[in-house]
Amino acid sequence: MAGVGAIALLVFLAIFRTPVESVHRHESRSPEERRAGEARVAATPETVKKLKALGVAVTVETGAGEKACMGDAEYAAAGATIAPDAATALKDADIVLKVRAPEPAEIAATKAARC
């Protein structure tokens, strides 16, 4: 489970042919999974540490890791900014880390949707 977010980032980089060196310019966001029965989370505190080491700004929606027994304090200690809600978490996102495909409303809230 700890590598899901990192895998999503690598898939993003491969799809958009983004060199890893330029990833530091991106804003990575991890909103809470909202589908019924989904207890996984795309970004763990360990994933946050790895993304931060690459220079990626990471924002996690408050409560995003609760179903997976990971609290906001753990994410903050790893270097993530904690957003109070999904809209704030997704605002200005370049990369959205999700276990399942983002909902249409989540996509609409990202920076790319406003371009």
C-alpha cells in the first residue's frame, strides 16, 4: 500500500514524458478516497517523505488516511500540508494521487481543468 502514490506519480511522469528532474515544479495532492468501502489511501506518510525529497509540494486532505490508520499528524510530520477539505486539497493540483480514478468533481477542481 505504501507505494501506490509513488506508482501513480511514476505513471503520470511516463504518460506526460516528464523528466524526474522537473517534478519539483509540481503540486501533488491526495484527497480522501470517497467510494464506499475504500479504505486504502494513495499517499502514505512514507510516500510524502519520498515526494518531498524530490522537491514536490504535497498537500493531503484532512482525514485522508484515517481509514488506513494514518493520521493528519503523521502526514504533517512527513512534510505534507494538511488541507481542511477536498476543494482546498485539489486547488492548484498538478498531480492528484488516488487509489481509484478521480471523480468528475475532483477533476474539475484541479488547475488543469481551469486552463
